[in-house]
Amino acid sequence: MAKKKKKKNNTRTKVVFWIALILFLLPFAVMGYILLSAARDTHTPVIGNRYENDLNPAITETQMNQIESDVKGLSGVESVSVRLTTATLRVYADISDSADASTAESTAESIYSKVTGVLDPSSYFFQHDNEKMYDLEIHVYNSLDKADSDSFVYVIENKTSNMDSPHTQLVSEPVNAELAQQLRDAVDARNNPVPSSSADSNELKLSGEDAGIDTASPDAEGEDTTDNG
């Protein structure tokens, strides 16, 4: 009976030992599996669509071509480009070089009417049912070659899917002209520093030393060093 009891205890001890060993090694095995999976997936692109279940209905190439054709028919518009980048529809319109800000703004409004005539804003440019929809940007400019001149005009009319109505801004003119001038003056001062008076005096002193003149003893040059004794 003693042998059977001892054998039974040894079996139980072995079972407990193996269970404890498995429980001890299990976290390391899981961690090793995670590290191995991460190493295998390194340099592998993650393919997905962040607008999945959004942008419905989608803007088609046919609709974009129709918008481009309609905008080209507007008075004063010389060239048009319609692009769809991620979730933003952008319309670029180059108008007459002589156009002023008022003309550019009215052209942007006309383009908005043309766009919304093809794409119903309530369907394409407003969020609905918690779905992300398109943003709209309309860029109108008279001449990019005149970007550094006072006659340059650039207007952007935009509407995000969170906005109730579009917003128009004349971006070729600063919102705060005084602040813009201060910033330009600061840049000019940094790029073209004016030497100070102290810097001029130090330069003259260094020049005198280079010429061999003892600036500390102005009378040293005329001193008689002959020994009369």
C-alpha cells in the first residue's frame, strides 16, 4: 500500500510540475509569436480604404468632365482644371489677366453654381448618416506670372462637408496688412543686417593694428631713442 501511495504522489507531482511549466512558458510563447509575426510583416504595406462606407454617392469622371465643360463656358475664364484628390474636389480657373478682385470673387460664385448644378450639394458636399462626404475648393486667379505684383488676384471659395455654406477669401491680400508688413521688414532686417557704430570702431582699431601702428601710444613714433650719454 505504501508503494502505491508513493507512486500516486509522484504522478501527481509530475502533473503539477508540467502544468506549472506550461503556465510559466505560455506568456513567452505568445510574446515570441507576436514578435515573429511583426518581423514577417515588416516592409509590407497595409492596404485599406479610410473612406470605406463614406463618399456615397461617389463623384464620377463623367461629372468632372461636365463641370469642366460648363466652367469653360463662363465669361472671362481662359482655362479650367478639375481634380479629385482623396476626398476634395478642386476646380482651378485662370481668368483674364486684367481681372480685379471683384471679378475673381464673382467668377468663383459662378463656378460654385456650375459645380452644384452638376453635383447636388446636399448629396455630395454635406455629411449625412454620419458618413464623410466631399469637400469643395474653387481657385480663381488672374495670372500666376504676376504673383509678385500688386495686380495679382487669387480667390479661394471652399466648402467642407461640415459647413452649411461656402466661404470666399481673397488670399492674394493679407488679412492683416500691418502685421504682414512688419513680418516682411523683420525678414529684410535679418537678411540685410546694418553694421552698428561699435562694429565700425572695432574695424578701424583692427585696421590700425594690422598697419603696425601703436594705437595705445600715439607719440611713440616721434620719440627720440638716441642715447646721448
